[in-house]
Amino acid sequence: MIAEINPGSGTRRSWLQRFHLDGMLLLALLATCAFGLVVLYSATGESQTMMQRQLLRLALAFGAMIVIAQVPPQLLYRWTPWLFGAGVALLAAVLMVGDIGKGAQRWLDLGFVRFQPSEMMKLAMPMMLAWYFADVRLPPGARRLLVAAVLLVIPILLIMRQPDLGTALLIGCAGFFVLFLAGLYWRLLFGLAAAGAACAPILWYFMHDYQRQRVITFLDPEQDPLGAGYHIIQSKIAIGSGGLYGKGWLNGTQSQLEFLPERSTDFIFAVLGEEFGLIGILLLLAVYSVIILRSVYISTQAQDTFTRLLGGSLALTFGVYALVNTGMVTGLLPVVGVPLPLISYGGTSMVTLMIGFGILMSIHTHRKLLTT
Amino acid sequence: MPHPLHTFKDSLLESRLFLGRSITAMIIAGLLIAALIARLAWLQVVAHEHFRTLSEDNRVKLQPIPPNRGLIYDRNGILLAENLPSFRLEIVPEQVHDMETTLAELGALVEIRDFDRERFHKIRTRMSRFEGVPLRFHLSDEEVARFAVNRHLFPGVDIRAGLSRNYPLGRHSAHAIGYVGRINEDDLTVIDTVNYRGTTHIGKVGVEKTYEDLLHGRVGHQQVETNAQGRILRVLSRQPPHAGSSLYLSLDARLQQATEAAFGDFNGSAVAIDPRSGEVLALVSLPGYDPNPFVNGIDYKDYKALNDDPDQPLFNRALRGQYPPGSTIKPFVALAGLEIGVTSTHTRTYCPGFYRLPGNDRKYRDWKRTGHGMVDLRTAIVESCDVYFYDLARSLGIDRLHDYLAPFGFGDRTGIDILGEQPGILPSSAWKRATKNAPWFPGETLISGIGQGFNLATPLQLAVATATLASYGEFHPPRVVHAIRTPDGTFAPQPAPPVRHIPIQQREHWDQVLAAMIEVVHGARGTARRIGTGIDYQIGGKTGTAQVFGLKQEEEYDAETIAEKLRDHALFIAYAPAHEPHIAVAVVVENGGSGGAVGAPIARQILDRYFEDNPL
């Protein structure tokens, strides 16, 4: 007989269990967001309106997470092909009729709401690949891998055409992690890496000028210290001048005197580094680690291939978010528009992320146990 | 969950595969996080000092505080150059995305002429993108208010309060004190750029240029905290600037204006000097011009109009106008003859109205066709007999004449403390060989004796020479600044340059020449007798007429029929009171015709004004 997992007795179910929430994950997420709000308050120059908007977004994101946590994974499994198909269709539509914002064509105006289909694809991609591998023997065979590669590449190409390199990269990662966790052969992996390196010059050829400039700037930010290199130089100064203990909350000269650009969005990590020092950064990395480890743990406890692969991919993608942003702000990676997860000011990616955690919670709390 | 029966899934195997892959991923993630932490440790611990310095450099800026420029007063404390508060509109190009649109929109609020735009773009090329470039100067109160209301619409555009040089007397003082203008590339090569950080203007001509170092002062500095837009948030420390010193000129603004008024519609120049000290009391060049538009850059059209004006208002005739001294040189030639000993007061010469060199047909004419008859030295000066001086010059020879006149300041710059004066010409055989590579001809000596030919002198030189003659050979180099007031209020008289003494053979010779000059004005036959009446002090003087173009041998000079531009220049030199001179004057009236009829009355008015303000 199959029954839902119920560690406590049937009558004393906690409210966490009743709402299908995972305590440790929820706590880590709340801690991160709270810390993020503290940093954001400083980064926005103590702007009340921006704080209110961010709080509203957080409420919305947590609300979305709780709602999704109630949806059993079986239902998600059934929706997956439709979701993915709709996502690809919308991406195609965006290229044809989408709104242009900040030089790229990313938004779709549905009349009542402006919508970014690439965000939806961040979830639809790992769901689709996990769905595709759900009922096959792993590691997958060559034919399956080929089909999976096609499924992976089509949305990525559509998003790169917008152009939105950062999102394409993250979605590529999400899909790749499914393949990786599904047991993609190591030699195939290294082969692909070698092929990718060989293709780099071709990729360079297809890049937009601003994307090439970013790579050049990454390699040598000092060549244009007041232009393209300005962001990264000021960001390094902010973090470096913060030292071990930081300059103190609201006391970062780089951010408060507006030397640091994009300080409430993509470069908020530099504000954190300047005002809270290395100690503050380690604290954030610790909470992030808790979130990732807990998510991976949840995935290893999952009972079927779909939830396992999906959960694992969501967990690792979150890690990529954090590493790409921190790597970019510290000058280890080229500047790509990836926000610091759960902390940067802005809504869309936050809601997507929290829906991902909602899925993870759903996976964990809808497990069935074989009773003796 | 669907578990299709046709697949052979091994749950346990897959679970272990997944676990393995998850652990691999976590190890890779751990390595990446370690790399990130290593990077952070480098930034925040190892290189912390480096980045802390960079962050301070970002925040703290050393800002120059330009000193206030010294003021300029006349000898009676009348303000000649002041600093007026003025509002200017500045644009930081770096912060403006679309300059043309911004300029067009600003044009709706404040008046922006084409000239302002041109100047703006010109200045812009010399400055960094982060500095404010002035677009408009001297905004009216209304313009300031209109912009202030709309300021939020114009990032990078702001109103700056500052001091702007102003010359209250306008055209009445331009040639003496000059003006300041914006520092240009040429200026940058000669100034101490550290001391001029923050300074926008520099003396371009006149006293403003000569005394630039004193007037400018020393730059101050302040450490300020700025934000990324360069807006100052607070001052951290401050080292105040040292304001420039103020100058007290020997010039008398009232005398200056009376002199200009005396000229009426004539162009020309007059210089008045105190023979006792060399102090310049008046320095007039007409027409004048208003120096104020030059301060912040004059409109090209206005400048062209000034430059193309046939009357040449920008030309400083007092220092740079070189005129034939004409008969005004005669007292000096006479003194040369007496002191060198080639003539005496008793020597008489017959004047038939012309002079001929032996063995030469050419007639050197006297201005009086009928001749003066028998003339001695006194009569020759009083009636300005040319023939007497042709003969005297021939006796002296050009080189002795040159050597005697040179110490009076002819043929060389007087050394006045205003830059740009011309040396004039005092010819000699050596001079002609050097400049014209030609031998000296005896006929040239004759016309040199009456101040024609190669002879050229500036009005300033004539005034200095007159002062030297009137003071029995005391040559005081002329100067316009006689005292300096430092910013702390202490007065310091400007040290007088050393006096040179012309050796006197017999004081009597000087007495006789000076007596003849008194008779020019006060004698019954003096060429300037018309100014010798109704006067309670004595004037010594000498008239002169400088030919603008040469007359042919038998041609008549008829002032009425000759175009005004070709009419002779009227000259007059004078000093008073005759026996204890306080003032020496040289007047050059361009195309005035006769020195006695036009030049002398102007000099009389200058002297009258002087003695009215400075009673004996």
C-alpha cells in the first residue's frame, strides 16, 4: 500500500507539511532574501519606493512558490510537453512581434501583461528534458541524446537571436545539467567541450559588437577605464576597498557616492562586499550553499527519474546563477546580464527562481512511501 | 508516475548513477566556490590597501581655488579694472547625451547666439569631457531664474557664479591698462600651469599683461568629497588662495578723459609725463575701443569690424604709432649744436626760403617760401626756421647728431612698463648700412635736422625726450604703475628704475634752448603764440608738422584741397611750468594739419586741466 510520507503522526501534521513546504529550504530562502533587502536598502540609496516594490515582488515570488508546492509532480509531468511547446511558440512570437527594451527583443505584450517567454523556458527546458528521459534506461543512448540535443538547441538559438546571451547561457546550463545528471558519458562530455573550444572563433563571428566588446573588456578592463571597463573597475574597487570587515552598512563610498553603476541590480554583490566585507560575502555564500545542498539532497531523495533530474537541474542552475554573477562582479568572468539570485532588484527572475524552489518542495513533500 | 512496462529501468542503478553525478557536481561547485573565495581574499585582504587608495581617489578630489585678481586704480583711487560677480552657464559634455538637442532646448530659456555656440565648441576642444565648458557669460537675473526652474531637465548643465573682469571706464582706458582674456594655447606655454589651475583668464595686453604675475596671485586648494557626477558633497580641508595684488597707476583718469575730449573728432595720441619721476599721467590713443567684450571672447563680427576700421582703434598709437617728429626735434638738434660746439647763440644764418648743398641743384625748401631772413638759434626755434637747421645738421653730421639725440630716448624703446612699444628710428650712417645696405647721403642729413626723412618717434618717446630736455638731462624711464597694494593691505611704492643723466657741457646752452621754447608759446612771433594768452603759468613748447606724403619740388601744399587722409600730422611738445616743470606733454594729431593751430591747443587743454587739479 502506498501512502504519503508522514514522519509525524497523522493528527499532528505541522503546518509546513500541510502546505507542502520544506523547512530548511524555506528558512535559507527567507534568510537570503532578508539579507538581500538589507543590502538593497543601502544600494538603492535608502529608497522607500524601491523597497516597497521589492517587498511586493518577494511576496509575489513566495506566493508563487507556495502555490507550485501544492501541485503534485505527476501534474507537472503531464503539463511538461505542452509547457515546452508553448514556450518555443512564444519565443518565436517574440522575435516576430515582441517589444524592444534596452536594445533587445525580449518582451511579449499580451495586452494585460508584459511577459518574457525566455523566463518560462528556464523552467520548461529542464522539465522537458527530464520528461524525455523519464521512461528510458539511463544512461541514455545515442538516438535519445540526439533528440535531446535538438530540444536543447532550438530554444537557445531563439533566445540568442533576441539577443539575450545571459539567459541563453542559463537555459543551456539547465538543459545540460539534466543530461549530465542523466549520466551523459564522460568521453562524450569531454568531446563536446573540445568541440566547443574549437567552435569559439565561429561563435565570435556570430556575436554582436557589444558582446564582443564585453569579452574584450573582460580580458583587459583597463583599456577603456571610463567606458566599457568602468563597471568592472569600479566593482573591483568597491569589493577590494571593503576589506575583511567592510566599511559598514550605508557607508560604502563607492556605492553611496554612485561610483558603482548598476549597484541595485547586477552589481549589488559589490555593494555587499564593500559594506560588509569578506565576512558578509562568506555569510551569503554559506546561505547559498545551504540552499544548493538542500536542493541536491531533495533530488537524491526523489523517487523517480523525472523529479530527480528536474530537481537536480534546478539546484545546479541556481548555483550557476550565483557563481556567474559573483564571478562577473569580481572580474573572474565577462560581464553578462545575470542578477545575483534572490538579492538583485528586479522581479521576473525572482519569480522564476521561487517557482523552481516550489517545484523542489513539491517533489520532496509529495513522496510516496511503501508501507510495510 | 508512469512506469511503462517496455523499458528496463533499474531504479537502484539509476539512483546510484544520479548520486554519483550529484556528488561530482558538488565537488566541481565546491572548487568553483573555493576559486571565488580565493579571488575575494585577494581583492579584500591582499590587495585591500591598493583598492582602498583607489576608492579614496575616487571620492576625494583636490580642487584648485583660483585667486581673485588684483584691482587696478588710477593715481587718485578711481577704479579702472574690477571684478564683478557674474553668472555663467556651463555644460559638462560627458553628462550630455545629445549636445545639439540640449543646446537647442537651452536656447529657449536663455539667449544663445551663434557666436556663443562657436565659442563653446572651441573651448570644448581644449578641455576634458568632465570639465564644465562655459556656454554663456553674464546671464541676466531673469535668465538665471528661468534656467533654475528647469534645471532638472538638463543634466550636466549648471549655472556657476564667478567673478568677471570689468573695465568701468570702457574705451577711455583700454590702451593704457589693456584687458584680460581666456587663457589660450599660447598662454599655456609660458605660464606656470600649476599656479593657473582653476584660472580661466590672463592679461593679454597693457598693464594687465605686464603685471600679470602680481595681479594673478597664488592658487589655493581644497580637498573635497565628490560623488560620481563630480558634485561636491563636503569640503574636507582647505588651503585658501592668495589674492593678487592691486595696482595703483600713475595715470590720472580725469586727465586721461580731458585729453581725449581735447582731441575732438581727431585721431591721434597724447602722452603726459611727470619729468621729475617719469610717471605717466596720461596715455591716450584715439580712437579707443571698449575692452570689456574681449574679456570673455569677442564676437567674430565685432572683432572684424574693429580690425577693419580704417581708423584702427585697436592700434595703440601712444606706444606703437611711429611718426616723423618733424620740427619738434629742432630744440634737441639746437642743443646738440651748442653742446658739441658747432654753433653758438650768436651764429646767424641767412634763410632765403630754401637751402642748397654745395655743387647740387636740389633745393631743400623752408616751410616759409619767402624765407626768414637772418636767423639765429633762438629765432630758428621760435619761428621754426628749416634752413637754419639744414645748415646746423650739415655742420654736425648725421653720426654726431645721432649720438647726441640717442640718450634722450630717440631710436630705442623707452622701457615703459607696458609691453609692445616700438623703438622708432634715429638714423645714422651705421644704421643705414645695417638696415638698408646703402651709404648715407648728405641730403639725408639735412632733412634729419628737421625731423623728417628716416626719423620716426612714438608719442611716448616725444614726451619722454621733452621731459628729459625740460629737466636738464634727467632721463627717467617712464612707468604707469607707481604703487602696489598687497592683499593684506600694505602699500609698497613700485621702485623707480634708475635715472640716467645726460652730461651737461654748459648749463647756459640748455637755458637758451628752453628759453626759446618758452618764446614759441609766449613770444610775439612764436609758432604756438595763440595758446600763450590768458594763462597764469608759463609753457615751453615746440610745434611740428609731419609730412604724410612728399611734395614735389615746386608743388604747393594746400590743406584745403588735399584729402584729409593725406593731410600732415600736427605735432606739439610742451612742458610746464617752464622753470620748474611738473608735466611734459607730447601731442600727435593725425591729419591735423598744423602743429601750432591744432596740436598746441590740445596740449594747452591738457596742461590747463592738470594745473586745475594740481594747483602749483
